Amino acid sequence: MAWNPLDSDLLSSSILINGPDVVAIWTLLLVSADKHGESYITVPFVASALQISKERVKAAFEILQAPDLDSRSKELEGRRIVKTDDETGWLIVSHANHPIPQTPWKSQRTKGPKGPKRPR
């Protein structure tokens, strides 16, 4: 299972102007990507998972593949995704710019002091 952190910069991303379908699909792509930045989610899967039409999913994928001149990333004219070489999935263009930690974040909670032992 891949573990992909979401960067808080998403909250100020130019992608937000594209509406909830695009944001939701972008998030699905990010969390489903493997260590190479490839995601193999499909239009039918996304439509079912988000309970939206396939046409809306296809439109969102088109937006994610299109140039975004307002994107902070200038790689490939700000495109978020491109088809994988075998055309069966999606490559997240900026994935290499956001290395994944070796181990997932662990809780910073500390255990409180232990109380007195109870007699048995």
C-alpha cells in the first residue's frame, strides 16, 4: 500500500478554481499514486466512488491534463497529469518534486506517567 502525504499547498493551489469534481479527482490521483507517481484509477471507478457521471469525470481528467498557466509548477506548462507510457494510467507530473518519507508520520502523542500499581 502506498502512503502519499497531501501537501497543505493544495489549499492555495490554482486547481481549486476548477471546482469540486477536479479537486476530488486530483486528491484521488494523489492518494492512489505509487512510488513512481503513477495512478491507475479509471473513469468508471472514479464515477462510482464519487457518485458522479462518467462525463463529469472525463471533463475533470481533461482539465488535469491541460496546461495551467497559473500553476506554481511550470513543468509541462503546469499540467497535473499525463498518460502513462502504456496509456493505462496517469503520471502525476510533479510527483518527483515531493519525495515521500521513508516511514509514515507517527503520532507525536506521548504516554502519560504510569499510575501506582494495583494490588493483585
